[in-house]
Amino acid sequence: MDIFGKIKEKLSNEFIDIVEWLDYTDDTIAYRFERYQNEIKNGAKLIVREGQTAVFINEGQLADVFEPGTYELTTQNLPILATLKGWKYGFNSPFKAEIYFVNTHLFTDEKWGTKSPITLSDDRFGLVEIRAFGTYAFKISDAGKFIKDIVGTDSNFTNFEINEHLKSLIATRFTNTVGQANLPIELYAANTTELSDTCREVMSPEFESVGISLEKFYIENVSMPEDLKKEIFEYSRIDKLDLDKLTKFKTAKAIEAAAQNEGGTAGAGMGMGMGFVLAQQMGGMMGGNAQNAPQQTVQPTGAVPPPMPTQTMYYYATNGTQHGPVSFEQMQSLFASRTINRDSLVWKQGMSAWTALKEVEELKSFLGGYTPPPLPTE
């Protein structure tokens, strides 16, 4: 063999005979196979292992994609690259191409969370803020698209680099999803499974557009301010109670507090006055038993008692539905529990039309800051 033959053989041996990727870690998504001047020997062996995909790039253009298996790099196995390079009848010399190995196994337990509170509008509590966090799992479903749209020329692309993009995408889509769900605020924390499934369906097309499959998505917690939690708990209790009984219970507690007031004669008078109210309230609560007892009425001779005052009853509307009749005290409890508000429509006998609560004179006291009219002048 002459000297030129030896030089040719030496150069030929320097070209890559086996193309494979062995040394990768769990956080590596894409790795560019490094070789001198990107030259690959004709007939070289390509080994793609399970959980990998090999992508050939020619001068910035996506060429051939290989799934797991062993291949001999020839014109038959590189149809797109052969077309790009203009190989009509095969090739014998080394060729140049960039080869990326993409890790296609499942990346699990990736964390996500809302960086700032999400503001929602609730019919009962107004504007409220919530936060959420959880985990998700993904894998590369289209290696070619992923290399072209995300990796670019990065020689060692890790899941840390893609996670920041995915977290921002998740936070944005999660905000849109919970905003459109229009659930009562307390149900977000109670329906995390259904909400997780809905969010995954909404986000999947966004992931697929860059060659990523969103395999799992979990909402682990939806949190809100502590004062809002307490308000929701109190509202839920009130909602389960009989409002009439609740009003009578609060009246009894107020009378008990007044009876303990050491206010001298004035305090005693107030205690007596509220005692009569308590008697009347208790009499109403025990009305069922009193109907069977004999009624005794003692009146002064020649005195005619005035007619019993009639209690005003009110009707109110929520969500286009009429409710009632209820008493003044019940209206007060409904307002306190935010079942109705200042703009809720109410009606009582004698009114010509439904009117906002804030326009009804005796109900204005619910609004706070209510001042009585001036005393009449003599």
C-alpha cells in the first residue's frame, strides 16, 4: 500500500463508526452527538435505545427521525437527508449532519404554582384572592418538533430549561380555567380532582404544539386568606341554620348580657323591658304547648286594650327568584349572612313595586352609618 493509501485509511478510521448516546442523566432531555466537523462515516451504525429518539438536522433543517432500534446509515435509511443533499445513487464518502438524541421517558413530579394571587369574583364575597400549587408529568411526544421549536442549537438541553416555560404556561391557563369555571369560592378546594382534569384538557393542546405531551396534572392545594376562610365557615353554618331560631337565639343572648349590666335604675328598667321581649319570644317558641293550655286574661274594669300590632313581612329576590315572606329580624340575618345585599330587590304590602333594599326606609339601618331624622321643633 502506498503512502497515500495509508493516509486515506487513517482518515477513514477517524470517522465515526457507531453513533449512540449512553451517558445521560434523568434531567437531560436532548443531547447533541459530538464528533469532529459533524462527519459521519458511510455505513456507520446508529443505535437508538428504548426511551430515546434520534433526530438528524442538516444545515438547520429537520431531516430524518429514528425510533428505538439499530440502523446502518445508508441512503435507504436516510431518505430525507439523501434528498436534501441530492444523493440520487447512494454515497460512499463521509457526510455531515447534526444528530440529537432526545430522552422520551416520562418526567414526573415536576412542580408548579401560582407566583402571585389569582383574583376571582364571587357572588357572595365579592373579589377574593386564591393561590394554588401542584405537580405535573410530561414526556416528549414529537422529537423533531421539539428539537426544531424548543432546543435549537443547545447541545445539552435539560428539563430545568423547559420547566420555566411550562410553569408560566400552566399558571396562565390555570388562571383562565378557574376564572371561567365560575364556581362558588369554597368549591375550588373541594373539587381539585375535577378541576385538575379540566385544566389538563385545556393545557394539552399548548404542550402538543411544541412536541410535548402533558401526561398528568394535579392540583394539590387551593389556598385563600385566613379571614376569608373564617367567613366562609361562618356562612356555611348560618346557611344550615333556621334563620328564625337563630334570631331568637341572638335575642336571648342579648337579654342575658343586658341583665348582667350594672347600670342602676336605668339598667334595671332596660332589663325589665327586654325581659318582656324575652317572654314574648319564648312564648312564640313554645306556642305549640301553649295552645293546649287554658287561656286567662286579666284586664282592668272598663279598660279596652289597643289592637295588637301587626308584624310587617317582606319578600326578597335572589338570582331572579322570589323568596319570603320573612320578618324584619330574618331580613337582618339574611343581610348579615350576605344572602342579600344593599341592591337586592324587596317588597312588602303597601309598596307599588319591587324596590332596592337601600331605598326602603326601615331597612336602611342594615347599611351602617344610618342617622335618624332631626327631632321635631315645638
